[in-house]
Amino acid sequence: MAVQISPSILSADFARLAEEAKAVGGPGGADWLHVDVMDNHFVPNLTLGVPVVESLSRATDTPLDCHLMIEDPDRWAPQYVEAGAGSVTFHVEAAAAPVRLAREIRAKGARASMALKPATPIEPYEDLLPELDMLLIMTVEPGFGGQAFLDIMLPKIRRTRELISKHGLELWLQIDGGVSASTIERCAEAGADVFVAGSAVYGAEDPAAAVRALRATAEQTVATAGWACAH
Ligand SMILES: O=C(CO)[C@@H](O)[C@H](O)COP(=O)(O)O
Ligand SMILES: [Fe+2]
């Protein structure tokens, strides 16, 4: 599978969201636009909700990758599909019924994705992986952009890639937090194929060029990585 880049609008100018979305879109641009939804309960920060996602989905052709850092995703996640999200990620730590929720997201027509905070292990969820289109491994504590990449997550990324290969799944493996020109290589080498980058894209002078540079580095790494050669 090709490498995908999902710039996080958390680091964009919220007063100019449509323009900021366009700045990374178009041919050769971002594959997804990562939308961080925070409710000030699951994480100590507050961002945006369903109405903004609805407007954003009308303002850009880039599909929306909604990362829900909220309590009660069982109730809210389906509404993000209806608002136009192409992919909806809920946190397993917050979901009451993750399998039922993943099935509902898929049935409504979006890709279903589940996120793990840094301290949440992958092993208890091995049997649940076939229910998902993507797994998100957080490489910072969720809540804020611009934090330092947690190197200690690399073994978890490696183990997850092994599980995906072992079960022959099509599951995408997304990494979120501290992804930059200097960390993306380690993530790709460990087995990630979908990369969220906030400050590394929107903090750059030319966000579109930053997306292209991240993609080039990740593609080069994946092409030579052991996990990619295995299938
Ligand atoms: O979900 C989150 C933070 O909780 C992320 O999506 C951040 O927005 C990524 O920002 P950078 O670490 O790339 O600056
Ligand atoms: Fe995120």
C-alpha cells in the first residue's frame, strides 16, 4: 500500500480553515485532512465539533480523517460520518462497544478506525483488528499539537505491523504525534503507512512542500523496510 499523509488542521489557522485545507490539497498533495476533535473531557483541550466538520467537508475535496478525542464516541462518531468524514477514529479507552461502533461507522459509509493512547497496549485488541480499516497509534499524549515524538512507541508500532501481517489484513497503520522530517523515517521503518503531521506541515513556510517532503522520505523508507518486503 502507498504511503499516505494526513496533515492535522490543529496547527492551522482556525479562522481560515477552508484556505488552510486548500493549501495542502490538490494533485500530489495531502491524501487526507486530519481533524482533531477534542471535548475537554477525554483530553484537556477543546477544539471543534460536527458543524465545523460539515462546513469543512463542503469546502475541500480532500477527504476528512476525523480523530475523535472525546467521551462517548459510541453516540457521536456516527454523526461525524453524516457530517461528511471519510474516516472516523474513536479511542478504544472511551468506547463502550468498539466492535459495534466500528460496524456502525462502516455501515454508514466511512472507514472505521480505532486509536490507542501511548499507555494502551495493542495485544488485547488483536481479535478486533479485522473489524477496522485503520489503527491509530498515538506517539504523544493526545490533547495538543507540537509535542515531542515518543520514541518508546516504536516497539508497539513494530508489534502491530507484525499482527497485521500475521492475519493478512488490509488494515492501515496510522501514527499521530510529533511526526516530522526527523521522525517519519523511524515510524515508516517500524511499520506505519499513514502519517499525521500538524506542526511539521502548518508550521512550515510552504505546507504543500512539507507534505511532499514527508511523503518522499516515508516512501523511500517503506520501499526498503523489512515489513514492506514481507508481502
Ligand atoms: O491528535 C493530535 C494531538 O492530540 C494530533 O493530531 C496533533 O495535532 C499532531 O500535531 P503534531 O504533533 O504533528 O504537531
Ligand atoms: Fe490527531
